[in-house]
Amino acid sequence: MVELNGTLLIQILNFIILCAILGRYCYKPIIKILDERANRIKNDLDSAAKSVMTQLS
């Protein structure tokens, strides 16, 4: 059986703090960059489709 001692509780606390720090300073900026990239790609594809349609007309 797992013994709940001070070391385990401190490790759990450290893990929670690490997850919070990574979420704030790593995960959110990466998601923001990926969203901007997806929007740029979508706009480029829309622009290319409009260009093709005007060339066909």
C-alpha cells in the first residue's frame, strides 16, 4: 500500500505547480501561435480560391 508521507505530498504539490507554470508560459503561447498559423493558412487558401475563380471567369 502507498504510504502518504511528506515527500509524496511535496512531489504532488511540485507537479501541480509545474503544470500551472507550463500551462501559463508554454501551452497558451503555443496554442496562440498554432491558431494564428491556421488562420493565415485559411486566408491564403481563400485568397488562392478567389484568384482561381477570377482567372476562370
